[in-house]
Amino acid sequence: MADIMVLKANGEREPFRWNKVKNALSRVGISGKTADEVLFRLRSSLYDGITTKKIYKMLYQIIEIGR
């Protein structure tokens, strides 16, 4: 996924990194296996120029649906 660039809140762009999202999920108490499942579901929704806000919104939706 190196070709996916994320637009951060401060306007900077950076490559999408799975480990950053997985660490964020870990900080809110999502286990490793569950985080992997969430990331798998997120993968198909990513696109170049996606905002961090949109990524977090999608993560929240995925987690809520799974409850």
C-alpha cells in the first residue's frame, strides 16, 4: 500500500502505514487479532488522498458493526 497517500489534518501528505493504524487500535484496547481483522476490512476502502479523519471514521464504523 505504498502508493496510498494520506492527507493529515495539518495538510501534510504521508504514505499510509499499517503499523500506525494498528498502534492506534491497540491504544484504544483492540487486541492484535481483532486489529488485523479491522485492518483487513479497511483495506478495500482506502484510496489515494484519503484523510486521517476519514480513516478514523471508517475504523469506528467497522468496530461498531463488529460489536
